[in-house]
Amino acid sequence: MRKFSLTVCLALLASTLALPVAEAAAAPKIGSSCKKVGAFLDTPGTRYVCNKEGKKLVWRVWNVPNAKAPAQAPTPMKSTAPAAPAKAAFKAPIPITLPVVQNGAITFANVLDHVPDIQKTAWQRVQDVIAANSATFKSSTKNVVHMGPNTQLDVVGGMTRVQQVLTNAEKLFSGFSQVKNFYLLMYNAQDEPWAEKDWTTTGNENKYFNGDIRGEIHRIAGNCQETLSPGVFKGTPSNCRGADSSAISNSDDAILTF
């Protein structure tokens, strides 16, 4: 039994010595010959390994293998459908150059010396822009005026003048994006119920959202009621004043109540 045990131990030891082991020797010269592929030789700062290069066994510096790289995500299958055409970026037309050159009578530097002239100068500049744009102007907005049956128009020039003012507003902003339909709703206190009904009909015909229709009706009445706080009104419509304008959501239209 003892003889068998000793034999087994010697066999295990022999097989162990046959494996690659560290050779106890001085630091070898890189590229010099070694005897066993995979044998290591350790020095205080460097580990060397015996490599087989062609038919030769030579010493090389041991480089620790990199950690296992993470598995790459599978490459998605390419679609065979034709790619959608690229959509051009929207670029709003701006027919003026910014910043506006200050070359007139009133500038930021001398404005305090020309306070009495500001209104007249501003009005004249607006007329100049309208006149300059008139030559190339093409109307893209339909101006629709609805006036209550009991409302008296006190604008000098009547409805012709009203339409002219609306057209001049288009000319002033010629080149910019403008609304498709612009509704002007004119009414007095007596015609306030008519104005609510008229706008309800207009809104339904154009398939505006109920929220927009109800919101505008609230403002139509509010312009003739007592104001408790911003957007909050009460009382019977009696004293109509001012004006209120807004864009109509999800449409190219707008309304002005007057």
C-alpha cells in the first residue's frame, strides 16, 4: 500500500514538472533562447515568458491579456424599404435686415431731445414702409368684416376706409407669414347677443374647436361687462369698450372683436 502511494505521488510530481513553470534564473535578454514554451521567469519588476516564434523558443516580456471584451450588440437588420426623402428645414422669410440701421432724425442717442416728434416720425415711417411694399404686394389674406345690425360705423370713410386699413396692415408686414382669414367683428351692447350668435355660426362653419368658439364668446361678452379681474367678467352687457384679438388655434385664421 505504501509502495503504491509513493508511486502515485512520484507520478503526480513528474506530471506537474512537465507543465509550464517559472524558471528560476536571472533576467533574460529579450530575444534570447529558452527551453520550454510557456515557461515563466519572474523578476522584481517584470515577468518573462518563453514564446515559440517560428522554430525558435525565445524570451519575451509577459503582457497580461486584456479582460474579456463585452459582447457586442447584434447588428440590426437593415430595412429594405426606401428611405423617406429628407425634409427641408423651414426658413421664415424676413424681408428686413436686422439690426435696423438708425439713420433718421431720431436715434437712441438723441431720443430724449425729440420726444414731441416720436409719434409723427413713427407714423411717417410706417407710411413709408407701406408705400415701398405696395409695388410688389400680393394679398394672401381674406378680410371678413361682420357688423351688428344696430351698430353705427363712425369711421371716417366708412367700410371702404376699414378695408383700406386692413389692407395697409397686410402691406406693412408684406413678406412675413400672415393669416389666411381675418375676421373683424364689430358690435355694440345692443348687438352683443348677435355677436355671440354670429361667431358661433362662423366657428361651426369653419370647424373650429368648441374651446376656441366658447373662449371667444366669453371675450365678446366680457368686452361689454364689468371686469372683476383679468378674464373674469360679470353683469349684463351694457358698456362695450376696447377691442380684443387672438389667433384661432389649429387654423390659419384670426379674429378681432371691436
